[in-house]
Amino acid sequence: MFRPSPPASLAPVQGWVIDMDGVLYHDTEPVPGAAELLAAFTDDGIPFTLLTNNSSLAPDQYSQKLAGMGIVVPEERILTSALATAEYLERTASPGSPVYAIGGDGLMRALGDTQVRVTADYREARHVVVGLNRQLTFQHLQDAVLAIGAGAEFIATNPDLTLPTPLGQIPGNGAIVAAIEAATGRRPLMIGKPEPGIFHWACRQLGLPPDSVACLGDRLETDILGGHRAGMITVFVLSGVSTAEQWEEYEPRPSVSFRGPRELLEAWRQRRV
């Protein structure tokens, strides 16, 4: 049976890395208590950053989306798997190296700010980057498979198989990646959660060591696993993808668990009482 953690379990937390889909909102609907939770962190002087595996939007677009739901977060506090992917290519790719990319505006803008060159011609691609694209076509899949088959590096922004929406779970980037992986027999270099590197990157943005930072998420296999690998305090909420039944059996165990942001907020206020 699911039981929320005691408030005192939050006492060591000095900063937060917070997932968005399933924690703060479902598609365009805010999760109850999300806005109040972030406001409480701000009022308490607790640093936080939002970290999403969804690469389809840029930080300024996410900031606007959140504002439309009454959640105020400046774009400087928003990190995405697209930005992490761009940072990887900036470090490893040659200047002007051609990249064939599947993704939304967030990924294309992030890549456009690097030294690589985005190309629509799969035949010249040295790297293939796969991110969430809600206008995906067969041509996209075909071109990616052909480029990877010819030797291009296969990079995926994240492995999330689904996205939570008010309608239910819809295909996520992991579903696109799985199709390309099946056709090529190649596994991608995964940039986003649960890889520990993206969590360490977020902690550096906060200026805090991982063991003092809480990773807040709704997916056991990405948020909680990744935070655990990165040496962080892991905080699970039931407001998104993973269920109470999955929580009961999952290893590694989350450090702290709550039903949702509202219950977490109540515990946060009582953590030192």
C-alpha cells in the first residue's frame, strides 16, 4: 500500500531538480498544487531548476506554456534534453559537422546555437539526433535509418516511451527511437534521463552537490533511476506516469514519496516542525 513519507525526510534538501510532464502539468492542464509548490520554494529561497526529457520546445516556450497555466518560471530555470544534446555535440563534433535531426522547435533551435550544421540531406549526415516530433513522417524514419546504416552516429534526446495527457498516455520519443533501433539494429547514445550526466549538469546549474539536491519526478524508470545513479535525493510523486503498484515493487526505492505536488507542499512546510 502506498504511504507518503514523513515531512522530516525532506529536511536535507537544499535545492530541487524538477520534472515537468506529469509533475507540474498534463499536456495543457496544471497538476493541483504545482504552482503553489514552486512559489513556496521561491519564498523559502530554495534554488530549483526544471529539467524535462521532452525536447520539442525551447525554454522560453516552456516558460510561456507554464505561465498560461498559472505557473511562473523564468526561462533561465528551464533545462531540456535538447539543450543537453546540443551541449554534447558542441563538445564532441567538429565545426560544421552535418546533423540530420528529427524533432520539434526546441531541438532545432538548440542545435542551431552550436557549431554543428543541421542538414535535411541524410546522405551527408555524420550524426542523427532523434527527439520528439508530433509531425513525424515515414520519410523522417527512412532518412534516419539510411543515415545510421551508412555510419552516422545515432543520438537520442530521451527514452520516454509515452507522454501523459488528459486523454491518456500518448507515444513519446522513446517510441520513435525504438522504431529506428529496430530497423538499424543499433542502440543510440542516450542523452536525457535516466543518464546521470544530465542530472549532474542540472546540479552544476544550481551550484550544489548532487547529494544535497532532490530530483522530483513521476517516472520511476527515468526520474528516480537517474537521480539515484547521480547520487541525488529522489522524490517520487504519483501524479504522472508510474503507478502505486509499480512503486511497490520498484528498485531502487525512491528516497521520498508523495501522492502529488499538493501533498509534497504540505510536507515541505512541516519538514522542520
